Amino acid sequence: MKLMKKIFLAASCSALLMTSCAVADANSFENKVLPVTKTQHAEVVQEVLFTTGKILEVNDNMIVVKGEHNLIAAVVTEDTYLLNGKNGKAKKLGSFKVGKEVTVYHSPKMTRSIPAQTEAYAIVLGDNRVKQGKFFKVAEVTMSEDGEYVSVLDVDQSLIATVDKKANKHFTDIKVGDSLMVWYDMMTMSLPARTNAQKVVVLP
């Protein structure tokens, strides 16, 4: 009987010890878990997509472009910028001929038709693989402490461009909501990427 009591007492102590350890481990784990912030799981939804390719067809308010992996019908509205990729100057729709190379910056909302129809924010004439301006919608502007430049973040939060007076003499006038043409060579591999703009045109 005494032996049975000893075994029972030892088993009870062991169970109590395991429970205490489990609680301690749970508390320890809980203390190690970092609070989850919104930014850790925030998903950036792209607001501007682009398609580079050749023009297959031009209608009154639509340009059909065959990209490397897709085919789109870019709907031209009164808000669509038609631009020369080399200097950012405005072009007329008549300048966009079948066979010419263009880059279409467009809405991510597209119809299920073939070709998919989408609203064009800007259609830039020229080969996007060579040095030409990129369409840029400003989501955030930060002035440097010395006032020598501004850093502008695009709406997709994918690129921060540094703009100084060499790139645009009126750089201090750039504001959130502006549409730009930005020329640059290299950018960092960070997220968002960073680059120094060589030239910036603020679109009207």
C-alpha cells in the first residue's frame, strides 16, 4: 500500500510539473510574439499597369496594342495623355499609327473581351526599352531638410524618385495627385525602388 501511495504521489508531482512547464512555455511564447501591424500584411494594389508593344489598330477613341504577353484595347478619354516618349510633349491621336511602338499606362480594370478593353491614363510613343520618360502618378511628396530636392512616391508604392532643380526647376511645386513623365537610368533593388530623376515633366 505504501508503495502504491509513493507511485501515485510521484505521478501527481510529475503531472503538476509538466502542466507548470507547459504554462511557462505558453507564456514565454506569448511574450515572444510580436504584435501584428497593418503594414506587415498590407497588400499594395497596383493602380497603374503598363503594356509595351506595337499598335495593331487605331479607332476614334481606341488603340489596340499587342504586347509581349497580352493584347489590349486602350480606351482614349479626355483625360488620357498622348505623349512623345523622348521629350514628354503632347501628341495628337493621329500620330499613333499602326506598327508604331508604344507604351500604354492603363487601369488594372479590364473587360473579359478579346482584346481586353481598359482605360488608358497615358499612351507614350516610342520604344520603352530605350531611354524615354516613364509615366508617374504622385502619391506622396517629401521635401528634404535642406530644401534641395523632393522625394516623390508613385501610387503603386513601387518607386521613389528624387527630383532636384536640375531635373525640374519648379520641383518644389510638385504635389500629390500630379501626373509626371520621369526620366532615369538606374534604380535600387529595394522595395520601393529608389532612383534619381534626370528629367521630370509635370503634365498639365
